[in-house]
Amino acid sequence: MSMNIKVIIGGVIVVALIIGAMYYMSKNSAAPAVGDQQAATGAVASSTLGQVQGQDVAIGTGAEAKPGDIVSVLYVGKLEDGTVFDSSAAHNNEPLRFALGTNELIPGFQIGISGMKVGGERLLSIPSTLGYGDQEVKDPTTGKVVIPANSTILFDVKLVAVEPGTTTPAQ
């Protein structure tokens, strides 16, 4: 066998090994949590279908939100077409206050807030599987659908306060 054929065969084997390793890693590694991504990159970015996607607009310098803490958040919730369905402004600019990691709110919102620091701002994209799923959300006074079933919902959030919690996060 000539030297050129040996080099070509060796190159093909190396490429095949690299492709195999990449496939194995993609199938056997869990995507990092939003907070882990922030720690690793300084900005949140997830493109995996079915997971919360987020991007930090501003990284806060205050206390970090952890499961069990009581957090206060200013927010704007939108559909993918830009239609606003809820916001802090609609509630006299009062922050939404809740225990992180409990079943008070949709899982995607809680996942997106976890790991933020007070003063931080984050854009979130929450797939329907971590939002309202196949359920429509209707305005309780008008009966009008404000979030259609199977909708990806978007939030612009700002973490304004974190209080150490006394609750145990849901499992």
C-alpha cells in the first residue's frame, strides 16, 4: 500500500472516531441547567428543543435565586408574535413574589429565574411543555383566550429581590 492511501485511510478513521464521539456525547449528556450555563459562559444560551432558552441582558450583582428562596420579579409575558398577555405593569408595577422551586408557577418560569442574581435581567423562551402545554389560558373576566394551547411563551424578567426561603422546593 502506498503512503498516500495509508494517510487517507488514517484520516477517514480519525474523522469517523470524532463523529462517533460527538454523537455519543450528544446522546449521553444532559444539557446544563440555565444557571450552569450562566456560570460556564457568563450568559445563558440554550438551543435544545423542549428546554427553557434564556439570554442574560444584564447580570445582577446581588443575592442569587435558589430553590426555596422567596423571589420578587418584574416581568413582561408575550406570545411569539409579540402580543403581551401579562406584565407587572398590568399589576401596578408590583413585582411577582413567589417561592422558587414550588408548584406556584409554571416550571419554565421557575427554571428561568433560578440562578439569577438580584439586579439581573433575562429574556426567556419557554416551550409549551414547560408552560401551559395543551391547555388554553383564558382571561377570567372576558373568557377570551390569552395564551393559546401549545404556545411557546416569552418573558422579559428582572429579579428585584431574593429572601432566604423557609420552604422546601417541590421534587
